[in-house]
Amino acid sequence: KLPDIIHNKVQAVVGVECPSEEEAAEHGKARAIGVVFSGGPAPGGHNVIAGIYDAAVKANPDTKVLGFLMGPDGVIENEYTVLTKEIVDNYRNLGGFGMIKTGRTKIDSVKKVSSARQTCKDLGLDALVIIGGDDSNTNAAFLAQELKDDGVQVIGVPKTIDGDIQVRDKSGNVLCAMSFGFHTAARAFATEISNLCTDASSDVKYWHICKVMGRVASHLALEVALQTHANLTLIGEELSEYVDYERIQKAEATGQTDYTAYGMTLRHLSRVICNGIVRRAAVGKNYGVMVIPEGVLEFINEIQTFIIKLNTIIADFNEMHDRPFHLEFQRLEEKLEYLRRLARRSREDDSFTLWNTRDDDLFSDLPIFFQEGLLMERDSHGNFPFSQVETDKVIMGLVQDYLAWLRDQGKYKVGLTRDYYEKTMKKGGADPQLYGPVLFRNYQDGEFLLMKEEIMSLKTLTQEMIRCNALKEGESIPSAVQAIYKKSIPSFKTQVHFYGYDGRGSDPTWFDCTYTYNLGLTVFSLIAAGATGQMAAIRNLERDFETWEPIGIPIGPLMHLEERKGKLTLVIEKSTVQLNSASFQVVKNLREKWLAAHPGPDEFRRPGPISMGDPRSEDRPITLALNALGSTPPEE
Amino acid sequence: KLPDIIHNKVQAVVGVECPSEEEAAEHGKARAIGVVFSGGPAPGGHNVIAGIYDAAVKANPDTKVLGFLMGPDGVIENEYTVLTKEIVDNYRNLGGFGMIKTGRTKIDSVKKVSSARQTCKDLGLDALVIIGGDDSNTNAAFLAQELKDDGVQVIGVPKTIDGDIQVRDKSGNVLCAMSFGFHTAARAFATEISNLCTDASSDVKYWHICKVMGRVASHLALEVALQTHANLTLIGEELSEYVDYERIQKAEATGQTDYTAYGMTLRHLSRVICNGIVRRAAVGKNYGVMVIPEGVLEFINEIQTFIIKLNTIIADFNEMHDRPFHLEFQRLEEKLEYLRRLARRSREDDSFTLWNTRDDDLFSDLPIFFQEGLLMERDSHGNFPFSQVETDKVIMGLVQDYLAWLRDQGKYKVGLTRDYYEKTMKKGGADPQLYGPVLFRNYQDGEFLLMKEEIMSLKTLTQEMIRCNALKEGESIPSAVQAIYKKSIPSFKTQVHFYGYDGRGSDPTWFDCTYTYNLGLTVFSLIAAGATGQMAAIRNLERDFETWEPIGIPIGPLMHLEERKGKLTLVIEKSTVQLNSASFQVVKNLREKWLAAHPGPDEFRRPGPISMGDPRSEDRPITLALNALGSTPPEE
């Protein structure tokens, strides 16, 4: 499909000491170059344009750089502005895409490609630069092919705050370690989440739940974890890679394979989260900060399985009956009852495995609104509207439910220091030694005293005291004991936050400023060298600036087939978090430390606000620096 | 109630050039001083303690400063830590209250006061410093009275990011212009909201709705407006002061007074907001940024009236019937039907005015969930749970409804430039001159072309074209005309944000650092001078540092009676935004400019992140600087 660009090679941009006359003429010829933003804003975009403009005008002052307005629509409709030094200078080092705006249109139909071609022809363009995400770079590759015969070069620039464009060559060497905008967005989120860490440990009453942008990959959550040392961070990729070995062994014993053993269930995830919450409470910290990637539900295999199973169930029903499923069962309760019937059938009929008791069980765990969502009528492609689901509500709903159960079981308690216990008792005229063994499960050796599980109310407290002969029937509980009891009962309060739009509108960090300006210079070099269908990139981003290597990466070979809206489509594969990467391994190894379910202060890190040229601010993303160490986990 | 402190005078803190031996001994005697945080964290709190510590230890190295832990509970329970230079140094200039944490307990019962007294006695305290909001300073005054005979001085320090502690003397001179933490919180919110301004004008698809903390006063929203020049900012105080003169005149004509003319209704407010949205869309800007104070609903008289009326209606019903209201009418629809019956009765019976047609009308305007909330069973005090209501949802629900109506009426359209129209038509082979007068209501003279109101669908477009002889029955609409039609149809997309917790956890600005450290020094001077029941403050905050004047403000006279939880209570009056203040007048006068419903770019201001010692960052809150100009509105 891309005959003229699929054989492109990685192209190093190198200076030529003594260029031939021909080379010099080619480099310095007057050109018309169009640039366009595509997709959501990312900090540094203006500097890409500044780099292109500076290099182009330096090579030939007659070169025109045209900025297409409002994204790809501007290319299709021939809406542009001629960029001048004044315009470019006004936006250098500034965030957003305000200079020429952006848009979401894809140039993906015959008609739109033909309009784009016409625009290039009308404007006499020599090159078109598309600054966008994976889809936009895919688009750039197809356009490069389409416009090849017109002599229009197309160059892509990898932009996305999500950080999911990362490229290695076949030998595994990193070509593009990170898209631009990622560092700034992560730093902006980290600044705000770090402020929440300060708030949490000052006010000691809230768990702050922070959802951060990133649907397909958890890079931003990972970087935020490294920047802030928040108490709990979910990494979607880890959840989908989880394997329940116990379940596998059980199945193996019967000679079967249990596919449900792969991937973490929502129920299991809520247990993991609650475990962290309960352990912190046990050392008196009934508060904290948790980071959730926006797209975490897409990593839960169980949900993907539900979607497939429910689609099949509904399709089967519609085939067998005159009335369609959604008409036959209009209320949620009716739909659930039908599912329960299927689960009963699976118990009686071994050959029926589409909806078993475990499915029914896990499904009924889900919050009502999410059950409704999963059982809603689908669009024509059968897609589930993930974007409408409030991820945090699904997960925190389960967490709330399980925590309530743990509280009822007496397993979720606030730990009290021995010192506090003894002082309170003495002040109330009660003997701590007498009541200690009655009240606490670990009175002998605990640093933080935990009330016995069976004491969950003033009533059970009375019963336990009577049982231990610390109270006589009809006597009232000493007020000091009551006070201690009250302190041991946690209330779970959350504040939910979403970090996305304000971070992507931030002014770029020094790293993103420099990176993007050099991407712009690289783009011009690629154009001057006659490249097309290439994506501009910088190698060695993780090292000193002197070692940075501008290159062109062939886009064609990056593509693979993927289902999009029910059709197989050629797209650039998104990079997800690699579980063997140094950055993930560090987060994994330090997870227990950052949870800080131990006496003493939390382990929060305070990155501080983004500040251009502040020597204290670290000079590049922490994940970038760590991943450069290689993919072998560092020794602890 | 406060015999020993009510006659306190404003107390200037002045140096004594040649102190007498007695004075020097008093100043330099060894003391034990307790400090405690009360209420939500505010940036700068640590510096208050640092100032107290430095001054106290300088006066006498043997003086002990004790930090009570977890807020007033620490005072009641005698939980404290002895502050050392190392501890204090660890927290200088840092945000939050992490050094000793905070809490919400009020020392307001006989029992709690007696525990607090005991703590002071046990520790041999000379003075207790309460760093908190209006309620905590009220508390400080009562404690000062209670502990007077024990020889324990109590000093308050005005803390609240909401900025609603402001004090003038009887002649109107400013004594305390602003509580600490306000500047930092406002700057933090402004940084993030300014990023949203950048995002909005890059991505051109969202209205960002930003709710900012501040329940009782809109100071933070006002400062954020001045910092960011967001397109629309609601100021609660303005809404409650609104007067509908037309309504008054109408009533006067019949010799009556129409009390419903005072205060803006929610319906009216939604019209005002929609008007701004529609006017921006008309110049092609179907996006923007809007700031809403968290407590805006508390300023809507209509809602206060609903609460009172509904309480009366329900009480009347319960008195007249055997079954209580909430049992008789369980579903919302039944309750609404009862209200409709009352409205009918009011039409037939002039003497029945409790629930009239207008009430019923305005009430049915409200979003369902808010109707339900207002008709819920109240707690024992009859209080409406405002804190559970999502302010933005109530207001944006009405805005969505009214915008949908405006769209149906053809009044909400995206304006197109003449240039864009003509080019699109020509490219599509259609004559712009021919179709212009058919499509647009202002084709003769509009800078931005607005589609006729009656054209709201492809069907009405066809009808209008046929009516104007631009299309024959059965012909299809030229594709260029269709494209133009599509561009003129707006979709209203919002993203909602809440700014609060992360801002109050920020590190303090230079202003808050300096202000709070000097508050700490002032506190010690007041203690050394024997004061009690005073609140530390700095005069001339708005002027150069050299002119700052440390003072003590008597807390007693600041108090007034207020209903709290159904009881009249003595509390410090909260300061709301004064509509004749320079800061409000500036926002009011520049409102039209900042709405930017005109061609050309928006008027956003970019404050940038908080940066200690950055000479570019303004040195104090803008409201503070403006209000120092006096309360006469400046000339335009």
C-alpha cells in the first residue's frame, strides 16, 4: 500500500563540511513549506514550528512557511496564514497550539486526500509537515505516498502528551524514546498531585484519587509516580499482565487451561487497593494519594471479556427470538435476571460456558451504573463507549464496597500509638494495662495498637469487655475506653481529581522547549535532504545535549494492522509501558516504600512548579533517564 | 460574655529604643508558648511558626515553643511536640501544615475548654497561639477570656485561603486587608486556569468550567479573574445584590412591592451565561473559560426562598395531615404534583401566596437532581445540605437546557468570516453573492456571517432556499452550501474542573512567605507585650515592605450574632466581596473586554507558575493592590 515509502531507511541528519555546489543549491533553494497541528495540544508545538521557520529562512530568506489553520481542516480547505518572524517570535517557548490552532479531522478519505492534494498544488508546496500523534503520523505516511508524484514531501513529528509514540529499530536500539509534550504534562500533573500529597499529610482526612490522562498507555501515571512518590499508583499494563498462578495450578490438576487466570479482575484490583488503605490506617495514616491512569479499565481483561460475552449473548438472543434483547428486557433488573438464568444453565449444562457463575458473580460486583453501561445498546460497530465511563467511579465504587465489608469485619481500623493510648487512659483514670489486652489484638508487641476485629461497635465493645471481665453487666464503659474506641474507627473520605487539560496547556519545560526546537530543525534538514514519509526524531534524548542525533524514522514500517471501528486498519502501534523497563521496575521496587505503611512520615517527593532555566529542576523525564539504563531490573 | 477582652484596643507593635530594665526583663523572660493549626491547610502556616520560634528564641534561648498535634485535639488531649530549630528549618517556606498537622475540632464546650485549660496548666504555658479561620479566631477570643485568670495569653492568627477575614476599624481604615494563604491559592488556581485558557484557544472545542474554592465569599474567583482574564467569572455577591428594576416598576404601578425583584434568579443567571456563550460563538469562538465560585448557589436569593417556602409547606402539611409529607408523597413526581396544586390554588385565591405560579415555574426549571435535593427530608435543624450539591451541575444544567432552546430557535450559531464563506463557495462552484442573502441574516454588513435563525436543519435550509428561489423543489442543496451550513451549527462541549485542594497544598508565594513570617514575629511581640484576645495582623500590606505595621486587633469587637445550626451564636463576621471595591469595579468594567466576543484573539493573561524570588512574578494579590486605591470606581 505504500510502495514508494515502505523501503525508507532510518536517515541520519548530518552536516556536510564541504557541500558540492549542487548540494548547496538544493539545501538553499526557496521553498514553500506547510505545517499543521493535528489532535490535542501538547507543550512545545510552537517551538517545532519555530525550529522549522528558523532553519528554512536561514537556508533561504525567500522560503515561505505556511501555517494551516484549525488542524487538517486547514489543509483540506486551504485555510492558512503565512508565518512571519513576528508571529513565530510571539509564540516561542509558549504552551498550547494557539498560533495556528488544531483540529481532529483525519485526511483519510479519497475526497479529503484529493482536497489536500489540490491545496498543496494551489499553494505550490514543496513539503507538508504534520505535527501529531500516532494516527496523524499514520496519515502522514499515506499522504507521503499519495503526494509523492506531485513532488510534495510529507514529514511527521511525534506529538502526544500520552508518551505512547516510542520507536526502536529491529535490533532494539531506541530511535525515538519519547514524544514531545510528555515531560511538561507529567511535570504539571506532578506539581499539582504533589500539592495534594502536602494537603493529605497536613489535613490527614482525605484519600486524594487522581486520575491522569493516558488512555492506551500508563506512561504519564508512571512518570507521575516517579515524580511524586504518591502512595499508590496503578499501571494498566501491569494489571493486564497479571497471572493468577494458583488458578492455573488448580486447572492444570484437572488437565485444563483456565483463561480467566490471566489479567487482574476488578474485584482483585479493589482488594489490592483496599489492602494498601487498610495497612496505612493500621499505622495511623487514614489518608493518602492514589494515581489512576484514565484508561485503566481498558487493561482489565475481565471487562474486555464481558464486552465480548455480552455482545455474543445479545446477538444469540436476537437470532433466536422475535423480539430483540433490548426490547424484551428493558429494565436493568430484567437483563440481570436473564444473565442469572444463563449462569444457572451453565451449572447444569457443562457444554454451556458463555456465562458462568463466576462471570455472574464478578458482573454483579460492578457498580450499577457500569453494569448498565455494559448492557447498553451498542453503536453499529458494537463498540463500548469507554470514554463515557468514569473510570475512577467504577474502581472507587468497588473499593468503597470492599472497605465497608472490611470495616464490618473489623479488619479496617486506625492504629493508635501505645503512648497515646496510655496517656488517654491515665488521664481518664483508667488502667491501660488492665484494658490493653481486652481492647487490642496486638497489645503485647504492637508499635501501633490495633483494636480487636470483633470490636466494631459500642455494643460489641461492651460484649468483649464483659467477656474479658473488664466490665460488669449493666456498667457503662469508662469514657477513656470509649474515646480510644472512637479513635480506632476510620471514616474513608475521598476527593477525586482529574489531571489533563490544564497540564497539556502548560508552558513547556526546558526539556520540551529544547527537544521541540531541535525537532523543528531536524524537520527542515529532512526536507532539504529530499526525505518523505519520514518522522523527525532525536536519538540519545536521555543523554547530554552534545550527543543528541537528529534522524528521520521511516513511518511505513511502524504500521501494523489493528481493529478500528470494526475494520482492520493500518496504524502505527502505540507503545505501552514495558514491564521489564527500568522505570517500571523502579516503581515496582519502591512501591512498598512509597505506600509508607510504616511509622514515620510519608516518602513524598516535591518536584515543584515548572520553571524555565531553574537549575534545580531536573532536566529530563525520569522515565527517560531510567529507561536509558536498559531493561534489566536494577539491583535493589 | 467577654468582660476582660471586649475593651481591648488596636495595639501597635513598636520597638522601644531604650527599654527600661523592667521592660527588658519582661520581653526577655523564658516562656512556654503553644501553637496550633485549626481548619484546612493554608500556604504560609509554617512560616508563622518560624517567625514565632525565631523571635521567641532570640528573646530568650530558654523559651520553649510547643506545637500541638492534629489541631485543637492536640490542645484538648495534650498531644504536642517540642519544636526545635531543626524541625522549624525543615519546614520554612514550605506549604501545607505538615509540621504539626491540623484538625477541625472546636474547643467550644465546657468539657473541651476545661481539658484545654488543664493542658495549659500541665505544660505551664504562658501563651497559646491559634492559627485558623474566623471560627478559630472566635474560639481564640473565648479561650482568651477563659484562660485570663490562669495567666495564659491567647493570640489568634488570621488564616484562610478563602480570603474572607478582612478587618477595618470604625473609621473604615483597613486593619487586616487579607488573611494569609489567599494569594498562593489564588495564584495556584490562576496558573492552572490560565493553562486552560491556552488549551481552550488551541483546541477551540471546549468551554472549560472552573469551580474554585470559596463558599461564603467570592474573593478567590475575583482574584482569579484578575489573574487570568477568563472569559466569564461569576461573583456571588453581585448576584445577590442584583435588582430587577423593571419588575419593581411594574409592582409600583399597582402600589405593591415585589420582593422577588431582589437577587438574580437561576433562570436569569443561565440567560446571562448563555448570552456570553452565544455572543462568542457569533464571532467564531465556540469555546472559552468560565470561573464559578464554589458557593455561588448560596448567593441566589431564590434558592434561599425555596428552602424557606418548602420548609413551611412541608411543616404546614404535617400539621394538617396524619401522614407526614415525605411519607404521603414518596416519589418526586408526587411532590411536584402537590406543588402544582398549590400554585393553582394561588391563582384562584389571592390570599394564598406561599407557592405561586412563578415559584412553580422557576422550580421546574431546576435540574431534577436539585429539585430532589431541595425536596429531601432535612436534618433536625432544617438545614439544606449545600455541600452535597454540585454547584456547577445545577448551573450548567440550566445553561445546557437554555442553550438547546436557543439552538432550536436558531439563535445560537457559529459565525463565519466572509472570506471563509466566499472561498468555500467558489471552491464548490457556487456563487457566494447568490446564496449569501439566502443563508445569512447579516450578509449586507456582517463581519462574521450569521446564518438566518429559521435555518436549523437541512430541511429548513431547503425550505428557505426554495422560498428565496435559490433552489427548485426536488433539487439537492449544493455541497458547498451544505458545508457552510454544517460549520454554522455549534456543539456545546464542556469540561468541568474543581480548583481547591491542590492550590491550598502549594508552597507559598513570596508574598505569603514574607507576610506569614512577619505575622509570626508580630505574634511574639504581642505576647511579650502582655496581650491576649488579640489577632496578629499587618497593616499596609498593599504597600512597600518598609511601611508594613505589625498590630494586634481585638477579636471581641469583631463578633456578631449569627445563626449557626439553628442557634444564634457569636462569631466573627466573614467579609464578602464589596461591590464598590476597586477590585470588583475593575472586573466589572473589563468584563466585556475579557468576554472577547469580538474578532481577534482573546484577552487572556498568563500569570505563570508560582516562583519564589522570580522578579517577574507580581509581588502581592491584585485585589489587594486595587482595593488600596479606595472604593470609588476608577474612571474607565
